[in-house]
Amino acid sequence: MHPTLNIAVKAARRAATVINRASLDLDQIRVEVKSPNDFVSDVDRAAEDAIIQVLREAYPSHSILAEESGETGPEAETEYQWIIDPLDGTTNFLHGFPQYAISIALARRGVVEQAVVYDPNRNEMFTASKGGGAFLNDRRIRVSKRLKLQDALVGTGFPYRQFKNVDTYLAIFKELTQKTAGLRRPGAASLDLAYVAAGRLDAFWEFGLSPWDMAAGSLLISEAGGLVSDLAGESTYLTSGNVVAGTPKVFPQLLQLIQGHCGDKLPA
Ligand code: IPD
Ligand code: CA
Ligand code: CA
Ligand code: CA
């Protein structure tokens, strides 16, 4: 395993210790509302601190982009940046719904090279290194062999923070209820992407995500033989926040259907 990936795995396990302990007594957790339907708790922050401590100790010259503390690190522009979601699926976590994860990626000059998505409930560690394949607990994973959108199980997330795009989203959702084997909304985008990589979902789309939701999951998918893009079929999803992913055969069918509703971009 690449040394930086090893450190990322260690950091994810530290965060999981914090999260698992807190999950034993959900009533004790202090929660703040960032905006309607958008919560942050002291557990998100403590998990993030645990991750950052491990990464800083190993790589003091790397910069960090983390959901709760933003961009930190050396003043000078650095080659390497860690992109961290310490608890992806906070709403699930706060309700004791066991679908959430820790997501850690390392980008070099903006290109993601190492990825970890860890599900502490199932003890599933998804990892990938650029050019080295994707793994689940040390076993190689590949996207599914599904060929047709009609046969696909498709994951998504609701655009609850981008109300202006809800109608477009719902029109896509409606069409897909007729044109897929099923739709799922598990509630943790990084795990949804990891599930595409592992062949548990055949495709995924969501609007309005943040880089920390997607950075690790997108490398898992490309290293597992899948495709990931923005709405134009290009690679700006980390900045646009709009992402479409899937197996090589299902991906273009899903992208085309979505573009039929919104063209190749949504209003920002
Ligand atoms: C959220 C989850 C969810 C997605 C939201 C994200 P958070 O992340 O990934 O699945 O639909 O858009 O913000 O806030 O729980 O880390
Ligand atoms: Ca959040
Ligand atoms: Ca997230
Ligand atoms: Ca989060």
C-alpha cells in the first residue's frame, strides 16, 4: 500500500473510533443547524480533528480542505491537498441509521491520487490509488457488468439545499422510476460512490455536492473501471458539485437522460 494511503487509512480508523464511541449515546451529542436540513455535531468536529492530527503529524507540508474547518495548512501553495469529510451522512448518524462514512482523499495539483472511504458500521474499508486499482478490505473491486439502464440499480441524493433545481431533479427522478430496476437514496454520497465502485449500485447521480463528498469516491470508481463526470460529461464535478457516475455501459445512458432535462449544466 502506498505510504500516504496507509496514513489515510490510519486517520479514517481514528475518526471511526470517535464516531463509534459517540454512536453509543446519541442523546448526548450536541447538534447545530447550519441551514435547514443541514446539521453539524460535535462528533463531526471531533472526528475531523482526529483525522487532521494524524495527517499533519505525517505530512506537515500538505494543505487540507475539510468540511468543518475549511482550508488550512501552509500559506504557500502546496503540491498536495487532503480533502476530508469526517462524517459523511451526518443526518443518518444522528438518527442511528447505520449508513455513514469517513471520506479522505489526497490530491496532487488538483488530481486525486489516493482515496479512502470507510464504513465503520460494516467495517468496510474502500481504498484506491491512482493507477493501482480499487479495493474493499484488500480485495479488488470492479464496477458491475450491467449493460442497460433499464436493468440498473441507481443511487442518488436529494438536492435539499438547492431548491431552485428541485423540479428538474424530480422530473429526472420520475422518468428514472420507470426506466431503471430501482432507485436508492441511502444518504451518504461517498458510500454511494463506493457502492458503484463495488458493483452494488450500477450508477449514481446527485446535484449540489461538495468536493469532500466526491473526491475519494470518484477515484474508487475510476480505479474500479467505471466512469464519473459532470453534466457535460467533463471532469469538473469536484467544482460544479453535479456528478454522474456508472458502469461504462450504463453511465452514458444515464447522462443522456439527465441532459434531456437540464442540458449540460444547472444554474449555480
Ligand atoms: C451529505 C451526504 C448526503 C448528500 C448531501 C451531503 P454530510 O453529507 O453525503 O448523502 O445528499 O448532499 O451534504 O453533510 O452528511 O457530510
Ligand atoms: Ca455536513
Ligand atoms: Ca458529506
Ligand atoms: Ca460531513
